[in-house]
Amino acid sequence: MTRQADAAGLLEPQFEVAVAQTGRVLAPCARAVAVEPLDVRLPNRMRFAAVCPGAAGWKYEFVVRAAITARVAVSSVPVPAGRALAADEVVLERRDISAVADSVADLAALLGQASRRSLRAGELLRKSQFAALPLVKRGEAVRIVARRAQVEVSMAGEALEAGALDAVVRVRNAASGNVIRARVVAAGTVEPVDLPGAAQSSD
């Protein structure tokens, strides 16, 4: 559980673990009993097996329930759907995330993101709720900025696709009519990715 919490980037995780009562009385075991994980995908319902090795041994399954709390992102005020979150609209609070696989611990990662639905004050925020707002819209006039060494050239263009930050979209050069691939770097601004010296797309 600690390794999973570290991989998920949880802040100050705390765990409470309890074995579900079964009323079962285990027979004595002449050797050390081994515990094997069977299913640990859901912290609030994990399955383990206690195994007594040897010909006269036994194997019993147990359900283990874990409660996980951590400091995660929570909305501090009501936020309408489709509007970018502001820094003063999210805070970190300790919450039970035992049944939440996509909580958010990095507040900066949410800034500029928009919720797909309205948020209530005090609502635990999930990554799946959010999407990056497009900084360039289809049919919108954009500024194409090409940089090489210390030289910067700017020209007018038209976005043929919508794109959020770092997205690669098709853009038509207003002067030449040529269509290029460009990366969105700011609202209404793109940089060519196929020109010598330009940043190359990782797509």
C-alpha cells in the first residue's frame, strides 16, 4: 500500500487496516504460516490467503479492508462547468480516498483545467473530471511564431483545428496559404514543429 501511495504521488498518506471477522478458528500449524495476496486492487476489499505448508497443512482466505486518507485537492468554492480553475478555488484537505483511484495532490496541475461539470464547495477533485481548455479554436486567427537561434519571425495564420496547451494542430499561413503543423504555446499563439530548428512533435 505504501508503494502504491508513493507511485500515485499521495501527500501524507495514512492507512487503517482491519481483517474482516469470519468466526473461523484456524487449526494449529507446525510450520510458519505464510500470507499470500490474492487480490489487492481495491483497498477497501482485498483478499489474502493464510497458508500452512506441508501435507497436513491448510489454506484459508481472508478479506482485509483498508481505509486510506491523504491530503488531496478539494474545491473551496462552487465552480461552474467549463471554466478554468483559479488558484484560490482549490485547497488541500485530508480526505478518505479508499475508493478513489484518481485523486489529485498537485494543485498546480489543476490550474487552467476546466471541470466537465459544476463543482460544489468542499468536493473532492478527481483527474477524470477535468480537461484542458483549448487555447486555440478552429477557424480562429492565430499568431505563428518561428524561432531559430536569436531570430524570431511572426506571421498571421488560421487554426484549422482546436488545441489545448502543447497540442499539435494544423494551421494555414495567411500569406502563403500553406498548411503547417504547429504546437500551441499560448492563447492564440503557435510554433511550427516541422521547420528546421523548431521543437519537434513527440507524436
